[in-house]
Amino acid sequence: MSANTHRGDVSAHLGGKTYVLRLTLGALAQMESAFGATDLVALASRFEQGRLSARDLLVIIGLGLRGGGAAIADEEVAAMSVEGGLQGYVRIAADLLAATFGADASRESEAANPI
């Protein structure tokens, strides 16, 4: 499966394999719950602050993988390696958020999480 940027897809190389990630409406609902956000505006505002924890990265990437069709649990995502280490995880999450919420999410994340 190839990434369709018009649909909000992001292609990422994790654990030696290339995946398509997508934040579906169901994934966004799960993300609201995981982050205690009351709605999508609150969720987007949370990411605009540019502060991401390791757990945030795990949730975002895991939901993106499952939204893209991969049946991968968060525990498996936690064990996956990414080229570039922490910067690689941040880049994947930032790209996925930018594809979902708009380009500003990516720039805000980069500003707050310089590597």
C-alpha cells in the first residue's frame, strides 16, 4: 500500500519495514480519550504547544499504524527501531499530525522539540 497524501497518509520506516500511517476518525477519537481532550480543537491545541512525551509519540504512531491498516499493538510499536532515534520518532509523529491537522502542527513540534 502506498501513502495517499490527499487522504492524510504518511509513509514511515519502522522496525525495518515501511508502513503507511493514517489518523482515521476512530484513531482521533481514541487519541482524544488517551490525552483527555474534550474535542478535536482541544486535541489540536495540545499539539500546537509542541510538547510531546515518549508516551505521546507511542500513542500517535501506534494509532497511525493501526489507522493505516497494520494490526500492531502499542507494545510492538514501543519495540520498533527508527532511523535517527528520537528525532526519527518525532519526525514521524510531526508528519502525521501535520497531515491530519495542517502544516502548523509539524512546525510547532519542531520548534519545541529541537534535536
